[in-house]
Amino acid sequence: QHHSSWDLWVRNGEPTLPPVATAVPTAAPAPFFEATPAYEHPSNAPMLEFYQYRASKEGELGNFPVGDMNTANMEGLVWYLMNEVVTNYSANVRCPRKFGISQIHRFKVKSKASQTLVDEGHHFGVRYAYDFGKCEGRCFSGNLCTSEADCNWHYNKYGYITGCNNFADNYPFPDVQTSSPGGIWYSLPLGGRCNGDPTGTSRCTWSYEDAGMVTLEELEATTPGPDNCCSGKCTNFWVDQFDSGATLKRVEKALDLFRSKFRSFPRNFTTPKCDFDRKIWYANDEWPRLDPWATSK
């Protein structure tokens, strides 16, 4: 079973801001020992403002600070729900829903790249996978991840920057074509979260505003039918899950639902280009890939 980095995202107790790494753990490959300190001055990068979404069980997000977690654009979120939450990896109906997920939260995020990153011509880093608030590095199929050392080295160099991956790039995951070709997943390190407009310093690369929540039940009720039934309620919302046209209609219905409930917010923002370039960060990718869930047992 693959961990898609949407597992519960907090550790026991109140999370604290992680320190900027000063050295690379010895498990890291030799070519990466020349990390430089993160840029500590405000950057000249443009400030990007857009929506990100997070699926959760009821009450989960109210217990801990937002950060050290993975989020998505609406296409990426719908695919996650369709693939893992309401079905068992697209095979059959999953009931109860995975992790008890019942809500979709929307955040209005402001993101600003550090000067170190923008000097390389980019505004996003790689999307790291967070599990119980811990950065597991890049996670690939088979639960193979590059570990916290990968995160620490790059956060030390670039600051705690927002990360992303395009589904269409098939890297690092999903690594096959999906019915959500425009899907994007993000990582939001808590160390980069600040209030107001981010400045692009290493510890102030993003901020957020709560922009509303809809329930999975409300979303599924937009398309009644007998296809997918759970807890006495049925829906046709997930019919034709492998069809990109049908999935795009699901995305539009979800955006419409948020619009109908929260009219003071725009229906949507233009999603900025996820411009992470692995050829720059990982031209010689020697980070070992291990299964953190196997080694933790």
C-alpha cells in the first residue's frame, strides 16, 4: 500500500518551528555536502496568491498549526479523493472513508520564493512528502523516500520554501498518467510560515487565510445516484473516475460548491505555474531511497 503523503500530518503534541539545518546528515550522498546558508534578506520574487486544498477528518485541522503538510489544487485533491479516499486505490468502494476524511478545507495562500531560489529562475521547490509532521523527502512508488536529510539540505540552501509537483511530470508521485492531468500537489513547511505578506526570507515564504470548508457529503450530494454508497448515502459523483473529462466536471462542481457557500471569496484564482525543475536540484540524484514505514516498525 502506497503512502501518498496525505496521511495524518501532525506529531504528538504541539509542533514547533524546525531549526535551519547546519549540516547534512552522514546518510546523505557526498556530492551534497556543500550546502550554503539560506538567504536571509527579503527577495525580489513576485508574491503569488492562489488557493490550496486539504482533505481531513472532522476537527483534525483545528488541533494543530497549519504547516508541515501536503495540500493540492482542486484537480489534485479530487484525484486523491477519488483514488484513495472513496475507493480502495480505484479498485472498489472504500467505506468507511480513508482516515475518516469528511471535509475539504480551502486556504488562500500567499507564497514568495527566497532570493536563492528565484536567482535560479524558479518560484517553487520540490514537493516533499510530510507524514505525521515529519518531512520524509521525495516519496516514490513502493513507499521509497529520500528521507529528512534531503529536506534539511535543501531547506538550508533555499529556506523553507513552498514545494510543488505537476501530475503531468510523473515525478515524484503520481508517476503515471492520471485522469487529472492538471493536478498539482504542494508542500508547506511550517518553518516558512509567517503572518501577512511573506517576504521571501528563509522563515517567511508563505502565509495563509482560511477560505472555507465544504463536506464530502455536500460534494457528493451534487450528483445523486447509486454508484458509490457509504453509511447509507449514495452518489454518482465518482462515476467514470478514469475519464479526464468527467474528472474536470467534478472539479468544476467542487469549485461551484465553494462559491455557493462563500460568496465573499473569489470562485478561483489563476494557479501559478509549478516551475520546479528537478534537473537543477537533482541532476545527480544520489539520495538513497528507503521505505520509512518499514524501518519504523
